[in-house]
Amino acid sequence: MTRRDTLSCVHEPFGDSYYYGPERLGSRFENDPAERENSGFSNTTYKDIVDRIDTVAKEVRTSFSPLA
């Protein structure tokens, strides 16, 4: 991914909202509100992620690295 002017890779795009956000589905940090807050993504929703992808996709070609 050396052509950042024309390409963008969205790596595991929904991981932030899945683990840390208010709509989180993952239980990994369920009992650790401090870790969720410190992540910087505690308020990140799935819509935020989709909006970010839409913004990037308008600027450059985008590829995805799926959530493992």
C-alpha cells in the first residue's frame, strides 16, 4: 500500500465499534470501562465507521482487510 495518494486500505474497519463502542457486540472489554474509554473509540458507532469508509472511498480507491 505504497500509493497512498490513490489507494487506501481499511483494516478491520468495524473492530473499533465492535469492541469499544456503545453498540459493541464483543464481550472482550465488557467489564473494563476504563480500557474502552482509553481506546479513544468508546463513542464510535457502526455508522461512524461507515461514514469514515464513505469519506475515504470518495477520495481514493479502497480495499478492505476483513475482521479476523
